[in-house]
Amino acid sequence: MPGPTSPWRVNDVVAYDLMRDAAARAMALLSAAARTEDSGADARDELVLLRRDVLAVDAYDRAAVAALAARIDRRIRELESQPS
């Protein structure tokens, strides 16, 4: 017998997709930082943790997706404001 229907709504899918897009942007910035900074190992470690967090987030948990998206957006702003 199938389980209960998921309460996932269309806007949840959009929020999840936007979070994944932002994560891809953050990962690109971290990859660039890993190649150019003296502390490249830190950027690589952060990249691994970010990837793990993105893969581990429950796509059906809107609050978790929103929290991760906010964290990613803050980090993108930090990375983009650093001098090259």
C-alpha cells in the first residue's frame, strides 16, 4: 500500500531548485578560492562540507531548505566581496 501523499508544493520545488543553484554558485567560488588563496585547503574543506550539506538536506523540509539557502547566500556575498 502506498504511503501518504507528500505535502510538497510547487513553491517548495522552486525554493529547493534555487537553493541548489545558489549552492552551485558557492561551490564555483570556493573552487576558485581553493586554487588562488594561500588557505586553499580551508576552501577545499568548506567545499566538501557544503556539498555534504546540500546532499543531506531533506528537500521536503521547507525550513531546512530555507535555512541552508540563507547560509549559502551569506557565504556567496562574503566570497564575492573578498578581493581577488
